[in-house]
Amino acid sequence: MMFKMRKRDMKCACGGIATYHEELKFNTYDIDGWVCKNCGETFYNPEKAERILLFNKLKKAKYHLRLS
């Protein structure tokens, strides 16, 4: 099948076209990314996914503070 690629779409490794979606779930957060209709693989926006992973890492860290 021949699909016309839109500006925000990208080519998947399987040979299909991954279409852009604005609301995908990533660790209970909504971020944008691409989903391939052919194989079902999801590609998240790397900048936003990295920010969420850093935020989760900071939430798990234990801080020992002393107020003076």
C-alpha cells in the first residue's frame, strides 16, 4: 500500500509509516509521539520522555537536609 506521508509523520523500521499523535501515555504522563499502524511500535518524543524520566528519578531520591 502506498501512503502519503504528512509533514509530522516518520518512517518506521518495519517499512510502514508512523503517524504523529499528541496524547500518548508514558509513565502516567501524556506526551506526543508516533505510532506505526503497520507493526504497532510507539516512538515517544525523546526530549519530553527524558524530562519525565529525570523527574521520576528526582522523586525517588532521598534528600538529607539540615536547616540552620
